[in-house]
Amino acid sequence: MPAIGLDLGASKAVMAVLAGGEPRLIPNREHSPLTPAALALDPQGGLVWGHDALASGEGALEMWLPRLGEAASLALGGLEYTPEELAALFFDCLRQEAEAHLGQALGRVVLATPLAFGQRQLALLRQAAHRAGLFVLSLVPSTLAAGLAYAWEHPTAEPHTMLVADFGAGSLGVALLRTFPGALTVLGQAGNRWLGGEDFTQAIVAHLLRRLQAERGLLLDETQAARRALRRRLRRTAEAAKVALSTVEQVRIALAPEDLGLKVGLDEVLRRNQFEGMAEPWLAQALETVERALAEAGLSPEGVDAVLLAGAASRMPFWQAELARRLRRARFLRDFNPLTGTAMGAALWAALVGQVRCPTCGVASPREATACPRCGSRLSGEARLACPRCFVPNRPEGLSCHKCGTSLRAARQRAGAPLARAWSGDEGLRCHRCGLVAPAGAGSCPHCGSVVAPFVGGLSRYDVGLEGDGGRMDVVLPRGRGLPTQPAWRVFASAEEGELLEVPLYEGDKPVARRNERCGTLRVELPADGGSGCRVRVGFGFDADGLLEVRAEADDGSGHALDAWLEWAP
Ligand SMILES: Nc1ncnc2c1ncn2[C@@H]1O[C@H](COP(=O)(O)OP(=O)(O)OP(=O)(O)O)[C@@H](O)[C@H]1O
Ligand SMILES: [Mg+2]
């Protein structure tokens, strides 16, 4: 059961696995390493994903990942799904792709996620993977995975500072990494979850709409649905124009009335400088993210030696030009694939993780463990059965689908024997010096003693806190702290009789708690005889992945442990 690296983005997913001690991309059924994050139903009502979903026309569901954590409901073939359910569905599709290629069941995954994701998105993504039967070994920010992939390929003798900018479809992440011989550390980082290549596409969509109205005399149907439909029709054309403008100075956009479902068509030349003018506000936001990352790292632009561009939107020439203007001393590292490098880094990460943590009770076990010694939970992937009606993955022994209640009996009979789940051990990395493959989890080669992969240290992404006196943000765990962190303790008194203490959690840097993102809720089960006024001590910490973890005890000197957990549902 191999551990794989999986880079999940707003527009596509890429998977990689170690083979012969090196990361290799996992191709999908179309022999491409890139699987569009699109879902649709085929004419027979079956689920299709990736390129098939894009080819299915207007009904394809795209760009759902940035909505993770919102109380949103997205329609697919007459059924409504939350973004978390779509994530589980898509993970299940990816699992099938990877298992078809590898010929064996998947064991564990390292998920590379947008750096800008906060606690709620990360926790929901991990839950979604789990629902799809994937065991998440670790969550790594895409910028760090990209940096690791580069650093592993190019071991350095000299320390240097690298700015990694991952400009994807839905988000931007910027990290400053210091690479040493044998180590890679994050100096500072900043993300923007509301800025991605899609915004630049939408700038062109808005421009085309204006043209249709102003020059073609289109009277837009005022219904929201009609506007949405027209925007959807313009989007793919706008995206193709944007991509073309990265290499050519102008593009012709020609759409017949029937392409648009309108009485008028469009025939228009869009020049690169025109597009750049439209994109200015978003470019300014992107540069502001770079400034924040530099400030967190305590670096001036002159302190950056190299720039590593990740994410397909990093191909926009004006973004590269602005970075070059700002970071004058830095050279651009060209021998890196911005689309697939992050997944390669996630696969490398999978080889570095020494211990596996139980998702139920948090106890760490050696990597070889397949079940938690404390609570018995599984520590590797599990088989799943897709519901024949709504397609969400279910536990195979279940009687009916947990989402729509459809009976799973017929589906169980149809689904042949599950893939073998024999534990064959994971692979480690090939030693650059002697060429032998080290065991998984080993940082140095057992044969010649040299370092096989840099030691990697991550930082917490955002301030996490509570509402304090006068509504101010009481930051319990600050951003920019080395991971994992020591617990920070707070004492709470339950004001009312009740069985549960409930505390809202906030994430962000605004001084007023409620102006930040409400990212989740802490719940603590109070002692049965506690009653009103019972006091509990809660320890908050970030684990090695930067995810919040809590523990609680009675604050009466007894140290009596209490049940405490976090809820992430929006
Ligand atoms: N040549 C190009 N020039 C400009 N933009 C491009 C080019 N090729 C792709 N893009 C844009 O890059 C974005 C996709 O980038 P990428 O595949 O890295 O995103 P992602 O990993 O799916 O998303 P995220 O990391 O934000 O969750 C899309 O907005 C796409 O239009
Ligand atoms: Mg990405």
C-alpha cells in the first residue's frame, strides 16, 4: 500500500508516488498527470470527472474547492452537495485513478494544500479525504512542498533564501524559505485565499460582458440565472484568451450568437496591455501578499536570492516582471515544473514522515503501525463503496448511503473484490551520494550516512484566538511559530448549568475577534457534578502540520482530563 503525494488545487489535482527512491507522477486514464477538479454527470446519469467532466458541457461543476468551509450548497444533477462532500467525491475519483495506475490499494496520502487555507479548510479537507478512504499522513502547504521538491533535486552547498510563489486558480501563497545543506526552513509566509488566476479570467469575462452590452446593444436579461449562464459561456473563452496572452501580444475572441445563446455575437481583439490594465487591482493584491511574506520573514527584497514559481497562473508575464522588478537581486529558478512540482514535493514529504498519528486519539505510532495501539483506529486507507445515486463514498459494510439513504446492497454486489490491501511497506528516498534507497522516514542514508532529504521545518499560518474582554482578539496561538508548538493554556468558567462548554474560535490578524474568520468551535464536556461556575483549563497547540489540537482538564487541582474536541462545520 504505497503512500502518495496529492496536490489538490481549485482547478486540478496532481498525484505522485515514490518509485526507485524518486518521485514519479501518477498519470490518469488519459495518461495525463493533471486531472481537472471538475465533476459532472454523463447522459446516462453516471458520474464523470476530470477532462470527461469538462467535455460534458455546461453542467460541469468547477471551482468548488475555494468554497470549502462555506455553508454553500452546490447542485450536481439535481442533488445538492456541500463543498466537503464534493471534495470527498473527487478524492474518491482520484483514488480510483491512482489505484488503477498502481494496481494496488492506496495506503496513505500527503496532501499539498493551498498555503492560504485556514484551520477550517484544512480540517474539512482531511475529513473529506478520510471519507473517501484515504488516510492523511500529513498536510503540507503547497509552497513548502514545491520548495522541498526543488531543494531535493538541487542539494545546495551554500545557504540561500528562496521566495516560492504559488499562484493557482483560486489562491496565492508566498513563502520565504532558507535552504541549508541538509535543511529547509520557512522564514515567513503569507497567503491570499481570495485571489487566484480565476480572478484574472473573470476580469476578461466582465470586459466581454461590457462589450456585449455597450457595442452590441445587448439588453441583459436581468434574471440571475440568465446572467450566470452567459458568464459560464464566456468563461472558457476568457480563460483561453488569458492563457494565450501569456505568450502572444493579442488574441482574437470570436463567438457566434449560437455559442452565446444570444441574438448577438462577439468579435473582438484583446491586447495584452489592455488585459494588464484590467488586471491591475489583482496584481496589486498579489504584490501586497509578497510584501506581507517579506515582512513576516523580516527580510528586505534584497535578501532574496532566488525565486521559484509554482502554479500555472505564475506564467502571467506581468506577474513575473513585477516580481523581477521588486526582487532585483534574485534569479528565477527555471528548471522546475510549476504544474507538477508541488505533487512531487508531497510525494517526497511522504517519505520523510517518521511517525503516524492516530486521527481519533492523536497518539503517535511508528510508521509501520497499521492500527493505533491505544484506540485501535486504522492507520491506513480503507475500501469505500460509492452510492449508486449520489456517488458519495460510503463504508462498504453500510446498509444505506449516509447522504441520500439509497440502499447500498446492489452496489455492493456489483463492486467486485476489493484491491489487495497487503502492507508492503513504503519506500524511502534514494541517497544522492551512494544511490541506495533509504527506508521511509529516514533522514539520512543507513549505508553511507549522508543526508537523503533536508530536514523541513514549517510555520503556523494564521493567528488563532478567542473573543477576549471587550470583544478584542485574544491570540492564543500566533502565526509564524515553528511547528509543532507547545500548548498555550487558557482557563474557562462555565457560566450556566450544562454539560458542554462551547467556545467560538477565530483566525486572522484583526484586533477585534469577530472581524476575523470564525473558523470553528471548541467543545468541552464538563464534569457531571461541575454545575454552574465549573472551571476548566484548555491547552491549545498546533501539531506538526499546523492544525489546531486541544486538550482539557478540570481546573480544580485534580488534573482530571476532560473530553475536548473541535468542530469545523460552517
Ligand atoms: N499560460 C498561462 N498563463 C496565465 N495563466 C494560466 C496559464 N496556464 C494556466 N493559467 C491559469 O492558472 C490557473 C490554474 O493554476 P493551477 O493549476 O496552479 O491552480 P490550482 O493548483 O488548481 O489552484 P490553487 O492552487 O489556487 O488551489 C488557472 O486560473 C489558469 O487559467
Ligand atoms: Mg495549486
